[in-house]
Amino acid sequence: MKRAYRFCLLLYPREHRDQFAEEMTHVFEEAFAEGRAQGRAWYVRFGFAEITGLIGGAAGAWLDRRCAAPVPAQSPAQGCMPQELVEAQQHVDASIAAMVHAIANHQFERARLLSNQEREARENLRMLQEKYGREKYGDEHGINC
Amino acid sequence: MRHVATQSASEAKPLTEPVLLILTSLAAQPRHGYALIKDIEVLSGGRVRMSTGTLFGALRRLLEDGWIERYEVEDTTRQKQAYRLTAAGRRHLQVELDRMKHLTRAGFARLKAAEAL
């Protein structure tokens, strides 16, 4: 079960994992060690609750992350953005949406692949933002032309 | 301006059960993750056994909103991090408890009125 737990942690965004993965694993192990003597029924209930909690938590973390940095899809100023920057942002958004969908459908292997894909897309976006100037195109307050 | 609007919207919105339980648990003293799970189980009379996914999802949001903060104690490791309420978190908990008190009073008053008929 511990292996399944660690695997499910991979579904979370990297920032969440960096911040909480160690602590979550430790809390899980403490709870597991204390309750395991209670028998098979407890084991099944506990495992089910933990795994579904992680899946829901991962989906929530991705959604929160997406909401935290909105990029206006139909901004009037978008015409001023270089096309490759618009496409890179769309690629990031599409990767996140696909990953949330995969998590919701319990396709964890696919979600893990999409997580890597999303990381690459985000890195590409970051490089493009640097190329065109972060202040001008990547600012959270909007796009200034 | 946008920030102010968001603040008032979040203040007006009732807290979710996990958030209410976490804030209530931290109202007494700082606690780390496993202590929170155990205390919440006691607080809810054994009804709620919070999973780590739910707990840390809520803790992350509360940290981002500034309602709780990490609490440094001598033996704190990365694996065993304590959390405590901030002034903002305490205020939000107070508002929510007042709202619930008001609702409970109104509910009992109406039940009593219906029985009297």
C-alpha cells in the first residue's frame, strides 16, 4: 500500500510535492502503523479512503494551480502576443486539462506521462516568456501592448 | 480592487467541513499533520477520519490564504511540520462559528414554534 501511496503522490503538481510529499508520507505511515493491527476491514477502508483522498487532492491541486495563474483566452490585447507564445500557453492549458481528466478516470499511468508533458510545455512557455520579455507578456495583471 | 472583492466573497462563503474542523482543531494549539487527523476524529465524535490527501489539500489552501502558518518548534523536521492559526484565520473561524450559532438558534426556535402549534 505504501508503494501505491507514493505512486499516487506523483499525480500532484511538482510544487505541492516539493512542499508536502515527505510530510504526507510520514503522516500516512504513522496512521498506517497505528491502525494496521485492527484487521483486514480496517486495512481496506483505510487504503480506499487514502487513495481516493489523494486522487481528489491531486485533481484539486491542479485546478487550483490553473486558477491561480489565469491567462485570458480571448483578451482584446491577445493580438499583440506573439503567436508562438499563445500556442505555448494553450499547450500548457491543454496538458493540464488532459491530466485532470486522466486522474478523474483513474488512468494514473497516462496522468504521469501527461505530467511530464506538462512540465516540458511549461518549461517551453517559460523560455518563450523570457525571449519576449516577462513583464510584457507574462504578467498576471494582463498583457500590455 | 480585485483583491478586496475576492476577500469579501471568501468571507461571505461558508467554510467547508474539512476547513472548519482544521481551524477548530488549531484554535486550541499548534499541531502537526497526524495530530490534526487524530484531533479531528475526536472533535467530530469519530464521524470524520480525514485522509492525508484531504488534509494537505486544505492545509495548502489555508497557507496560501494566510489563515494558518507554519510553526517552528525545536524538534520540527520536514517530515513533522506544525501549523498554527494566524489572526486572519482566527477571525474567519469566529465569523463562521457566529454564523452557525445564529443558524442553530433560528433552527431551534422554529422547531419549538412548530411544536407549539
